[in-house]
Amino acid sequence: MTVRTFTVQLPAGMELLNANRRIHWRRRAEITKAIREAAYLLACGSVPRLQRAQITVEYRPPDRRRRDVHNLYPSAKAAVDGLVDARILPDDSDRYLIGPDMRCGDVEPAGRLVLHITELETPLGDN
């Protein structure tokens, strides 16, 4: 099987969720919805349906300050949920998805979250 990889780049400067940032539940829900919808819309036309995948989420920060990229996991989760909404994956359970694994990338002036989606052979249990 040929390995296929797809990239979904969320809009630069998009507000992200940070596990260390305490915000009102309503504002958190608004940000979650925006990330989920952006991933859904961007994936719909560019990523085919996959049976199983590995996702690496790259955060391209706006500067070189020291940071813990894993604090952005709530944003990654919202983006993956958007992929499931778009039916790119049947579900985000361990059977269909490895990850998301968080990575810090190169500086991008406004900051950006990028999803790297690598197709895997078959769902666990279907071999």
C-alpha cells in the first residue's frame, strides 16, 4: 500500500485553546466550535475518507518563546473532531486513529495549527 499524507492548515492567527488558560465555559465553547468548523471545512475538499490514520498536530508559534506545545491539546482535539464531522475518519477512537501527537514547528508570524494526516492500512481488528 502506498502511504498517503494530507495536510490541513487552520487559519493563521486563529484563537486556540490552551489547557493552562482558564476562560469562561461559554468562550471556551465558542473557540472549540470555531476550530472544529475550520478543520471540517478545510478537510472536506482536500482529504478523502480514510479507514485509519495517524495525526501529528504541528503548532507553528508566532515567536521563539519557550512553550509547552502539549498545552494546546484541547485545540488539537477540537480539530480532530472536525475531521470526524467531515467523515474523513469513521471515529476518533483508538481503532481508527493514532494520535494526535503534538509537535512544535517553525515560527509563523501569526501562529498556526497544522494537521498532518497519514493514512494507515486498516482499522485494528479488521486483519
